[in-house]
Amino acid sequence: MVVIGAGLAGLFAARDLAAAGAAVTVVDKGRGVGGRVATRRLGPATIDHGAQFFTARSASFAAEVAGWLAAGVAAPWFTGVLGADGIVDDDGETRFRGVPAMTGIARHLAVDLDVRLGTRVAAVRADADAWHLGDDGAGAAGPPPRRADALVVTAPAPQTLALLDPAVLDPTDRLALERITYDPCLAVLALLDRPLALGPPGARRPSGEPLAWYADNQAKGVSAVPALTVHGGPATSRTFWEAPDDEVVATLVGAVPAVAAGGARVLEAQVQRWRYAQATARHAEACLVLRSGPPAVVAGDAFGEGGRIEGAARSGMAAATALAERLGLG
């Protein structure tokens, strides 16, 4: 059995399927696990540049988070709704962060799993008995498994459609995937010469474009030195998607008040382009069990309800349950 994608949906699906007795291999084209639960080093700085925090609104996910807290891979960050000037509504709901950074959660989930990074799947074909995975020769860790009796695909919907054999995909399933849409997000990671002095929790959510989010990773407890994460709003990200990195940095970092006012200076910066950052039109069910071909389920943070991290986790768990039932596992 193969899971395509080592983001949270894929890791949850693989974990639960392995617990049910399946032999599972997870493949991902990236260099690390977590997908958009992402952390990067920039000189002496550690920067969460994808998903910034998570909540636990369902009983099943709250139980997972309790385990992460006990294992020391998650911690409370702040409580309440964040706005442009700090906490604007103390709703009593805790927002959590990963420890030592957001990727700590994904690495914890990947323990004891067969995860093959730097492994790119270029196409997925099928015969009557199995899925056949093709590669484009670009995988640093070598080709993916050539054959899988069952499949979980957790790539964004457009990439999933590009992967799956159109001759096998049922028209109803194709339409369901085509209806999923996303907003992009340009992210800037910047090493600063001094803290932003935002006050707790060290992050802000502006009320409109050009920014959607910014945070000082040192104030967050992630970085040993001041380091800025800036997320562009959807419209700004679309406008500057093809712009040179220096223009993206100038536009987004220049809109952060503490930087624009001369309170902090950027020493080094990088740009990350998240093409499928947030689903704007979701699939109502927690996963999509394919109607045709060998057993396969599509899952991810664009399926079902919940936030980005909780939604991905619950989708992965639902995919594992659906596939285990079809295969008679557990």
C-alpha cells in the first residue's frame, strides 16, 4: 500500500493503516515531512513559514493533541482570536504550536513509518488488480514503489488529477476534485537585526491586503534570534506570484509596520510560494473513496470540516478508516 504525500493527512493515514496491519510506504517529493506544516533554517534563525498554529475542536483531534503535549512536540501558544493589534477576542480557545517548531509534529508522526523523501511520483496507472506508479527520474531517493494494491493520495486536488489515470477515474470523482479550489500564498522568511517588539503572542493578523499574517519566530518560542514570517493575502499573492523575489520581499516585508517604521532591519530573506495554501471551495466529505479502479482514497486539508491542520488530520484518519474497511483490515 502506498500513501502519496507526507503532509499531515498522509502521515495520519499511514499511521492508522499501519496500526490496522497494512504494509505502508509513504512517498513525498519534498526533502522533509509535514507538507505545509513547514519549518526552515535561515542562518541562525528557525522559521515556521507554512501553517502557524492549530486548534483542537473535535474530540478525536483533541485526543491527538493531548498526546502531542505529553510527548513534548506541541505546546500552547496563545488563547483568543488574533487581529491587527493583538488579541481582539478572548474566545477561550487555545492555539497551539509545534515544538521545537511546527515540523516537530510531523516528525513525531513519521516515527516508525516507512517514509521515502525526495521521491517523486509522476503518474499513476491501473490495471484490474493494482495501481502502478511511474516516476520522472527526478527523485533523489530513487523511484517510488512500482506497484500498490491500494493507494491514498493526499496531494492538492489539481496535482491529484494530474497524477491519476484519466481512463480509470470515474467522471463523478473527477468532477468532485475539479470543484476544489485554492488561494495561493506568498511567504517571506526574514532574518532581522532586532525583535519586532509586538508583545504577546508575537504575531498579528492584519484585517486586509497586502498581508494575511506576520510573526516574530523568536517571540513565538521557535527561533533563538529575531526572525520574521510574513504571509501575503490571496489577492497580493496572485498579483506578485511571478514577481522576482526581491520585489516580493520589498512588498510584503515593507507592509509590516514595525519594519516600515524603521524599528527592525532585514539581514537576509527568502521567499516560499505556496500555490495551494488554503482551500476556498472544499469537498464536503472527509475523504473521497474512488468509485473505480483498485482501492484508493483521496484526502487532505481540502476535505471535510476543520482548520488546516485539524482538517488534514481528520481527513487522513477518515481515509485510513475507509480503506481499511474496504480491504477488511483491523
